[in-house]
Amino acid sequence: MTNLFDLSGEVAAVLGGTGVLGGAMADALAAAGAKVAVVGRSEERGMERVRAIEKAGGIAAFVQADAMKAESLAAARDAIVSKFGPVTVLINGAGGNKPEGTVMPGGDFCTLPIEGWNAVFDLNLVGGTLLPSQIFGAQMVAAGKGSIINIASMSSVIPLSRVVAYSASKAAVLNLTMWLAREWATKGVRVNAISPGFFPAEQNRRMLLKDDGTYTERGASIIGHTPMGRFGSAEELAGAVVWLASPRASGFVTGQNIVVDGGFSSVTI
């Protein structure tokens, strides 16, 4: 059983690895034996993650890249190949939301600026999924092996209030995941998604928690709809990531959305 989840010999590129959730995924992949490239824009946070991985006995390097620019991603891919070898695992963890793509209480969807909508789609669908899948996926297809793990969202399947552009863009991420899975199924490249539930991180913490650590109104509503009665911790994504990354543990799994949400999606009322 240990061999099923042994990632020795795998090279993982974790886009968004400088963040809380992406960083936890990078930690998990390294702990399972993969050589990990932490890919992001912030060298400071990237090197902090690399040092933590190395302290734990793993192998990692920081590679700077802007996921919104194809040439930057191509340069990052080449740098990873030069240091570790061809990438066999890609985590598309870059993305987020923008206020201009949100309809607040009392707001009007009909006046939502198209610029805000496009910015959120560019962030999550184009830079967060499409471009890196093209840049790294081409290498995987040529090699005949690889695992791409897209980070979708609870809002991919349940459109959440207010965050209309984010929900739509993450639904598109899930759809692209399934399309690529079919396209590359006979080429040795598996494409799956993970949809985290609610995990407090830098991007959503103020939406979920007050400064004193108590729940906001929205946070309390989410907890009330989560059977486990709590938010998730980033480390609880580790099992799903390592499983999907392993060609032995999940070699016949592609086009799937793995939901890690404490039961949130099982509640309909």
C-alpha cells in the first residue's frame, strides 16, 4: 500500500504554491517523495515554503512565474526541467476573486461591469487553468504521461451568493477539466479537479472570520450548512492531492471532481 502513494521519481509543479492551500499541497507532494517546484510571483513567500519543505526532508525549489503570461509559464517550465526533469504532476492552484466581479447585498447584477467579470475569468480560467495546462500539458502529452490537478471550488457545483463571476469561472474550470480528460485520456495524461469546501486562507478569511476569530454572518451560515460543523484545514487536502498525483493509486481516474468539503454539498436545505 505504501508504494501506491510513493511519488519518488515524480516532478510536481505547484502553481499557487505560495498560498495557504497551494503550499499545503506542495508540502504533501514533497512528503510523498516528489521533487516540487513552488511556482508563483512572490519570491519571499515561495522561498519560505521551500525552506519548510527542505526542513522536513523534502526536495523543492522556487520558480517565479506569472500565470497570466504564457511566455512566463514557458520559462518556468524550462527552469523546472533544467533543475528536476520533465514535469509529471501539475497543480493548477492559482486563482481568486475580485470585488468588481461580486454583487453585494443590495447590488444590481445588471450593472456588474464586464471588466470585472473578465478579470475574474482571466484569473481563474485563463491564467489559473488554461494557459498552464497548455504549456505544461504539451510536455506531458509528448512524454505520454502526467497528472493535472485543477483546483475548482464548491461554487463550481453550487453557485454561491454574491460571487457570481467567481462561481461561473470555477464552473468553467470544472468543465474544462472534463473536456481535457477526454481529450488526453489515450495520451497518458490524466486530468482531474479538487473542489475544496471552505478553508480559511488569506483571500477569504475576512469573509469567514472576524478579527477576534468568531464567525462572520456569512461564516456562521456556512458552518450551519456544513455537517461536520467546522471549516477545513489546508492539510486535509493532502490525501486527495497525493492520490490523484500517483499513477499507481489513481491510474484509472480521470475527468473527476473530488469534493473535500466536510459534507457541505450534501446539504440541500
